[in-house]
Amino acid sequence: MSKLALLLLVVPTMAACGGSGSSGTREPEPLATRSSAPIAFLRGRGKFDPTTGAEPRRELVIVESDGTNERTVRLPRGYDVESFSWSPDGRRLVIAAAPPGDYRLTIYIANADGSGLRELRRTPDHLVLPVWSPRGDKIAWDNHDDGYHEIWVMNADGSDARRLRPGFSDPVWSPDARRIAYSDIRWGGGSWIYVMNADGTAPKRVIRAGSLHALIPSDPAGGNPQWSAADQIGFYDGKDIWLANPDGSGRRRAIEDEAQPVGPFRFSPNGRTIAFEAKTDRGFELFVSDISGGAVRRLTDNEREDFRPSFSPDGKSLAFEGVSPPAKGEEDQGPRDIYVINAD
């Protein structure tokens, strides 16, 4: 079946964060906004080829929150969309896409309705993940060249592109846009989280992350680490979700409960709550937890595999991806769909 990857609209003032789902792929996860806001997602065209390992080509689609008025962003013919990110005001998209048969990505900008497509910059490799600053005036990305990561930033019009830090990845903006948190790329133990000024100066190693779970999602609005609106840095180490202050102090587990997260998570818009997926006796289900130590609440309980939760800006609802179980006599999973649920 075609793979379906989801990523929904981000509104102003929301510092969106997230990570890969439990399927093991690097697909975008849902990002919810106002209940009536449009939803954008990546849709795979075609089927996975097991002989070559080729994934379906992905296109960027926008629909209304009730599923109507579907439209596709018109990129050059045959281009595969790797990732995208909405501007903080929800009026523009930054898109990373590659031409047919090529892995080198081009960064584009477009209006929210898909019009006005314009090329900003060509990149040397396939891992770019562009993300807007909270002010909407700059775009940061993970420039992945021949296996070597570099954090770059440019103005939102494509000008003044410059490298900030070589050898690091996962840039995430602070709520005031004055700092950037990022991680090193060590697939074994001993990884660290760093914080620097937004211009690349004064880098400081602040949090020893242990075996930082290096799931690098195609959702550039987040990653590992994440920076909440409450000015806390969170990260997932493969077993637990941790929180700390930006200077590294006050480190603690975010979830004091038997529910064990199985992937990166989402902060609520006010930074006081997290949503995450966990393995249960019925499969993957969604949970929310108050980071002040409140009770963990289970949101879903069904035969689907539910992944990639994300809060709406008012914190009252979440969007997520649900994958149906295989039909009787079939091995492949059923349809992938977008769901919305109240946060209670």
C-alpha cells in the first residue's frame, strides 16, 4: 500500500516540536493547529518497491479540517517532497524536495495555498529539514553533506545563507528566537545537547543526554532536542523523556508513571503538558501528561496503531495518525488516516 506521512499546520506563537513515530521510518508526524485551520500532509504516490528499496514519491497536500477542498502544492514535475514547515503566521511554507532520481534537495518557499512557488537554495544532500524561526524572518536547516552534518541559517527570502556549526544537527529555536539548541551526532552513548546564540556565537554544551535517541524526523518543526514555550528543553533517550533548563540545570524525568514512551513527544503550546505514544497490550496508544508531575491520561484504546500526536495551539485537541490493522487474510497494515481528538 502507499505510505502516508502527515504534518499539519503550525500557527503563530507556537514553538512546535516533535520526533519520529514508532514505525521506524523518518516520516513527518501530525502537527495540529486551530480546530478550523487547514491540514497539510505528505501523501505517497505509488507503492514501496522491495527489490530496490524505493519509496513512493511524496506530494504535499492541503485540505480543510473537515477533509474538503483538497489541493496539491505544484512543485516541478516528479519532485519528491522530503519535508516542509509552516511559517509562524501560517501564511507560507518552506519545502525541501528532490528531483526524480536524485537525492539532492532544493529548498522552496510557497504561499499557504500552494501558489507563488520560488526556489531559495539548492543543497548537497537529502537531509535538510528546514524550520522557521518563531519570528518568521529566518530559516534554519540541517545541511547533510556526504554524511557530515552542519547547521545552516538564512533569511526567509533566501539571502545571507551561512553555516553556524559544523558536525551537529537537529537545530531548534528558543521561543524568543535568540538561541538555538542542537545535538551532536553520536550513535553510541555520550551524546550532548548544546545551546548557542542565533548567530552561531557562544556555543555551550549544557545537557549530557546519555544515549540520545537519534531519531531524526522529517518533521523539521521539532526533533531531538525540543524547546518548549515554557523555556524548557526536552529530549528522548530511547527509554525516557527528560526535561532540563536551557543552562542544563533542573534535569528530571518528564513522566513519573508506568507508561513508557516509545518515541519523541510533543509539548503543548504553553509547555506545561506533553503528548506521547506508548506501547500497550493492544499496540501503540496515545497519552498526555502534565510535566509538573500530574497523572498520565490515556487518550486512545483501540485496535489501531496510533502515532505522532500533536496539540492544537489552544491545547484543547490533538491530531494524530492512525494505522488500521491488516484486513483478514492480509499481511500489510490497513489504511493510514488523520484523526483529531479532544485533549481530555
